Amino acid sequence: MPIIAVSNQKGGVGKTTSTLNLGAALREMGKTVLLVDLDPQGSLTVAAGVLDVDAIRLSIGDLLMARAQNAPQDVRKAIIKTPAGLDLVPGNGMLSAAELTLATAMARESALLVTLKPALDHYDYILIDCLPSLGLVAINALRASDGVVIPVQADFLAVQGLAQILETIGAVREQLNPALAVYGVLLTMVEVKKSHSQRVVATVRHSLRDQVPVFDTEIAQHVAYKEAAEAGRSILEHQSHGPAADTYRQLAREVAVAAGDTTVAAMAPPRGGLFSGASRLWRGLTRGHATAEPERTLVGAA
């Protein structure tokens, strides 16, 4: 049962959309799925159809606060069935207070993992929608996770933060979670008719080749995703037979393979260094093309 963090410290790259729709696609495959909203704005909670995040009785922020104060509560009491049909541990502004409280707690980086443990045997997948930062709560998500999906918008400026999240993942591996894997970089908001978007896609794939996995699936810019979120539904419910839904079905198969799901044909992920690919990627983007350089393996990729 893998815990998967959908993480990038940059906001607006499609983390919430990807978490919700990946979860829906995995559920369609017959998997039991729990979503965890680690964003203080409660974006995933709202996208799943729960509009009043401040009225939530028990949120993930409340649970982390209780854990930090040595008065733990059972995470199963916080799980709600959303209008989108998925189980969710909701998020709201209590996460901001939880981050401050965790700062002085014992084993502060492991609070989320310990909090989620009672739910582990009840789900095939737990997907964590991480907040757009690299603070203590985000570190908790990486500490708790088996693997990471990194959404990256197909835009020149959006890609520059990729090296930072890869560096953070490397540090978490060294200090907290040696088994943490990068399941893949997910290219999002791809504009198929825009040459700039296509250049970014090509450069990312070239620069990270043999360094960090990049999913074959690309999430195209599509108004249907925004319409589905507005309706509080996944794209698989909102437009089940369209190409947008099929894209997430394909991604779900790729993520299941990366997670070692024995019900999906196994595929060995590429291996290599995290940092060398990321730094080469940014240099390639700034020059308008990818450039080769001797490989420097600082952290082994999954």
C-alpha cells in the first residue's frame, strides 16, 4: 500500500487537479484510495466537492496539532466521503497553526506518518496533495511517502523550481526516508499548439533522461479540468468518455507500475542522479536547448 506525495514547492502547476483525478482513476481500476489535503487553503477539499472548509469538524491540521501536543486522535474519525466519491482527510487553515506547533514537537518530521498509520491497512493507495512550499508539513509528507509525483507546468519559468524539489527529496532520503522514490515528473498544462510549451516538454525529457523518470503521460491544458473542479467532481465523472479523463487513466497505470503494483505489468524505473539532471535541465532551458555534460551522481534516483 503506497503513500504517494504529489509535490512541488511552486503553486499553480496542477498538484490538486492531478491528485484528485489520479485518485479517481485508481479507484476506477478497482483500488481503494484515500486522499489527504495538506494545503491550508483546502484546495483539494473544495475540488472534491466540500465547499465550506472552515466548517470541517476534524481536519488533517487538527490531527497534526493533536499529535504535536501528545494528544493523538484517530485519523479514521476525520475521513469523509466527498461528493466526488473519494475518501478524504480534509484540509483547512488549521494546517498553518499545525506547522507552528510541530516546530517544537518531538519527532516532528514523522507526525504525519504516525497519524496516517491507522488507515494504512484500509486503502491500496494514499495520495497526499502537498502545499506549495518546502516547510515542515511538506517535509512530513515526504517522510511519510513511498514515492513522489512531481507535477511541472510546461512553462519556462515553472520549470526552474524543479531542481529545488529534487534537492529536498535528496535531503529527505539522506536524513529521514532512504526508501523515498521519485515515481516521475508529470508534465502539466501542456499546450500542444504552442511551440514554447513543446520546447519545454522536449527539453525536460532530454535533460532528465536516465536521471529522473518522466511520465509518458502529459496533461494537456483543457478547460474540462477547471469545469470538473468547479462542479466538485473528478474529470472521470464530469467527462468520462473524453480525452481529458483518458489521460488520467493512462497516468494511473503509469503510477501503479512505478509503485510496484503487482496487478499492473512491472517496468523497471530509470536510475541515475537527481541533481545532475535537474541542473542540466535548467541550463538547457536558459540556452534554449539541452546541453550534455558529464554525469555527477549526488543522489541516486529511484
